[in-house]
Amino acid sequence: MIERIETGQRMSKIVKHNGVAYLCGQVGDGDSVTAQTQDCLARVDALLEQAGSSRDRMLQAIVWLADMNDFAEMNAVWDAWVPAGHAPARACGEAKLAHPDLKVEVIVTAACD
């Protein structure tokens, strides 16, 4: 069974299938990479909870940065957020994001109930 949560015309915020939750990409508010990453990861936390999961159940994360020069700044927030011993498989790359003010986007897949 496939369960779609907060489904709109273009996308669902969460899709659950066979014990896995797929979250749509999350961005955050703020002027700095630090602020946007913190807000983005808070949004990921909320979606994980809604999906019946948590950050210690993450399987994979994909991080898009508008500028790879922000890699260390984003990682400082990321490393403090990921529970010790529960780091997901992760990729990080540079991409032109949907709005010029956006600096980071995170996509997470996690085990769920």
C-alpha cells in the first residue's frame, strides 16, 4: 500500500511505502546557510514525526547547496543535528535551487512505522 500525506497537484510532502518514508525536499528561511540549514532540518524533523519516524531512522539524505563554498557551514549544522551513530547514506552537490535566495535543500528517506 502507498500512503500519500499532504498531497497537492504537484507533489506530496510524504510518501510511505513498505515501511519507508520519502520526504519532499525541504528548504529553510534565513539569510545565512546556517539559519537556512537549521530551519530546513527542523522542517525535516516535523515531517519525520508526521511519518512515524525520526532522525535516528534516516536511511538516505541528499543535500543540494547553491554554492559548494558553503559546504563546511552547512556541515557544522548537519553534524550537530544527526544523532551519533545514526548517520544516513548521504550525497551533497551543487545545484541551482528554485529561488535565488535559497542556499540549501535537503531530501530525506527514512524507515517508518
